[in-house]
Amino acid sequence: MIKNIELLTSPEFRSKLSQCIHCGLCLPACPTYNALGTEMDTPRGRIALMRAASDGRIELVDFKDSLTQHINLCLACRSCETSCPSDVNYGNLIEAARIVVEHNRSSGMAERFLRWLGTKQLMTNRSLLRFIARALYVYETIGMQQVVRSTNLLPKTLQAMEAILPPINPHYQDYRVPAPADGNKRGNVLFFTGCIQEGFLPQVNQATVRVLQRNGFDVHTPASQTCCGAAHLHLGDEEYAKRLACRNIDTFLAHEGEFSAVINNAGGCGASLKEYPHLLTGDPVYAQKAKQFSDKVKDISEFLMENLHSPPEGELKVRATYSDSCHLRHGQKVVNQPRQLLGMIPGLELVELSSPDLCCGSAGVYNITQIDTADKILDAKMADIAATGANLIVTSNTGCQMQLIAGVRRAGLEAKVLHVVEVLDLSYEKESVNSE
Ligand code: SF4
Ligand code: SF4
């Protein structure tokens, strides 16, 4: 008996499945099809497998060998959604399939412990995350990292985790005090910091706050916020993701009426926050609140393009390329805004990738759980980046930024990887220095 199979047999799920007309137009947009070349690793193939499971045509033993394998290889990047002429909501389909797969999988003690530690302790505890980040900073700066990287002695999974560790700058902002607007105040916003972002790339959050201040906003960062729950959903733990969602909703709605938006700067987190209404559908207490909350959620680029009062004027002489975050591009449909912001910076030459819509292989924890395929996808992305000749790679999601930093090292490129908001912040800084 397949556990939780009702998620794949509900009329709602079957109706979403039936929207696929098997046209195959999504195939070229699918990174796993590009990397592996197999029909079962395309959106169409995975939908066919989901339909077979839904119709009861897959036995438990085959389920583990077929559906599980191909669902786990999906990045959930949702590139297929953008190219689908039939509006198949692939994101919802893969989310349900993952929960079923997860509930029918047996995992070892070590894996269960690592998941518990990562998703239920680290990601939900800012102090612990900062403590670990500081320890890793020491590991990076006393030369241990060089030794570890040169010996390749770590087990494969730990090696993959180590490879995406960015250079850590453990100087954390005290968010208990709201950051006041520079000059004329135009409004108040709340800031969602994210978990890994705040632990490992705190400079991105600090740049976000400065850019918002520069544009006339007081920035409040509620202390009781927690992880968005995207990684938990990615790993099929819907119940825990719901708990985190409810806590965030309560935290941010407690300030209802005092702010105009909830700003976030990570494409994956933002997509997850905007999808709380779907996650909490049917919840008697939170369904309505989730809608109220998600209506306020804005990615930083999306918000700035609607509220930019101080265009960046400091010159940055760089050749840059922008690597989309899949969840920002395909999930939130925020495509032009980051490019428009970069395009305003004097001196910055923006060169498009030939396939900006393809994932970099980060995809939540994909680069740790599907190491070989993630590496193939990353190599394709880095070749595309190298062809632009850019010395600055710009992105808009924590996982992508870490993956691209690792990709630059892997490909031997001479390029910096920054978030859009860090580039804006640099331009503002340059402007201030010039005017002194
Ligand atoms: S979500 Fe991404 S990897 Fe998965 S089927 Fe769609 S395009 Fe392919
Ligand atoms: S493009 Fe859409 S309708 Fe066509 S095969 Fe892909 S998912 Fe199905």
C-alpha cells in the first residue's frame, strides 16, 4: 500500500494532471532533460509517472524504483511552467508527489539525524546558525579549508556541502533596532531575513536594509520570524512547513497596518512566502491570514522598481551577467525588475546569458542530494556564463549565490558573484564617496 497516495488521487490533483496535453514544449526548458536526455526526466515524463501512480498502475515496489527516482531528480525549478502553453501548475504537482515519495521512503539513522539537525535545528534557530557560521569562518581563515579541499578526503555528501560554503563574513547586524530612512521618510517596511542568508551571507541582508533606507523606508525586522519552510517542503515535510508558515504569518501580521510590504531578497524564500495560501488551503484559522500576509510579500527588486526614489548614480565599470533565480523568475514571475535596476547603474554593461531561464543546479538541497546531476547542470551554467566574458555574476537568491560562487571556483573563472542589491549598494556607496 502506498502511503499518502490520496494526495495523488484527489479530484483536484487529477484535474491538474489532465491539463497536460503531452505536447513536449517544456522539454528544452528542463535542465534535467538537457543533462540526462531521458523522457522520464522531463516534465512530461514525470507527469506521466504521477498519472500512473494516481491511476493505481504503479505497485509499491515499482513506485520506489521509478517514480521516486525521477521525482527526486526534478529540481522543482518550474522552468517547465513558464514554457507550458496549457498552464500546467507543475509546482503544485511536484510538491504533492514529493510528499508522497518522502512518506514511502526508508532513510538511515545518519540521514534522519542530518535532516533533523539541518532543517529543524539550524534553519529555525538564528543564534545557532550564527554560531556555526562563525565556527566555519574560523575553519576558512586558519587554512583548514584549503587542506580539506586539496585532500578530497571527506565523504561525497560532506564534500558537496563543503564545496558550496561561501567565504563567510560573520559580522551580524543587530536587527532589534529599526533602521531609519535616510532623508525624507516615505514609508515603513518589514524585512524577512531568511535563515541561511542571514547566517552565511549576512552582507546581502545588510545591503538590502541600506538600499531600502536610501530609498526613504524605515526597515523593521521582527525578531520572532523564522525560516520560510521551503527546504522542509522540498524534503516532503509538509506539516513542519505549515508550522513555520503559521509562525511567520502571526509574526508579520502582528504589525498589520503599520507597514506597506514584507520585503525579502531570496527568490526561493519569496516564492515560498507568496505560496502560503496554497500551503494552508482549508485551514480554518490560517487560510485567510495567509492570503492577507502573502499579498504584502515583495521581492526586493519588485519593490524597488515600484518605489525607487533614489536611482543609483555611482559608476561601476564592470561587465555583468544576470543569472535568474528559478523561483524568482518562474515562481514569482519577477524577470525584468532586477535587469532594469542593474541597467540604471552607470558604467555597468549587462550581457544576457544564452539560457538565462535554466537552473544553476542549486535548487534547495539538490546540490547535496543529487550531486552528479547538479554538477552537470552547474557546468552548463558556468559555460554559458564564461561565454559572456562577464567579470561580475549577479543573482537574487541565497542558494544560487552559493552555488555560483562554487561554480566560479570549479570553472576557474575570474568573476565575483553578488546579489542585485549588493550591486546597487556598491553604486550608492560610490556615489556617496564621489560627492564627499
Ligand atoms: S521543475 Fe525543472 S527540473 Fe523539474 S521537470 Fe520542470 S523544468 Fe524539469
Ligand atoms: S508543455 Fe505543458 S502541456 Fe506540454 S508536455 Fe509540458 S507540461 Fe505537458
